[in-house]
Amino acid sequence: MSLDKKSVKKVASLARIRMNDDELELISPKLANIIGFIEQLAEVNTDNVEPLANVVDITPDLRADIVNDGNCEDKVLANAPEETQGYFVVPNAIEEKK
């Protein structure tokens, strides 16, 4: 498929890419090759092919989906410059109006 300068300019505009005339001349054959390859892929018969998530037939080992807090509060709070009652102490992010 061949693309004229006007078509490439429109594609560039839709992609929000600013291109001058020299760049349009340079990119036109490259874009035409890409579209040609896509057309070639579209011709492949995939009627009896099931969708795949992975080309290798493996089942990953999954851990149990158990919600917990990690039970390591002491280790986490050991990194805090200041803590109180099991929480991090941080400076105020919003000043109160008086």
C-alpha cells in the first residue's frame, strides 16, 4: 500500500506529531511498509486458533490469596524517625486557619 503525503500528514496530525515536508517524505515509505505488514497479518486464517496468554503450556505456581498485614509492625516502625502508638508521626501537611 502506498501512502501519499496528505495521508501521512493527517496521521501525524492525529498523533499530535508536528512534521515538516522533508520528514513527511522520509516517513511515508516506512509507514507504508508498516501498514503493508499489518495487511499481511490480517490475511492469516486464525479461525481455529484459540487466544493465548502464553505460548508455552505452563501453569504458574500461585500462592494463596490471603490478606494479612505482614505481622512485622516492629520492623516497619524501626525505620520511622518518630512513631507513636504503632503509627508514623509526620509533620502537618495542611496548616490550620486560626
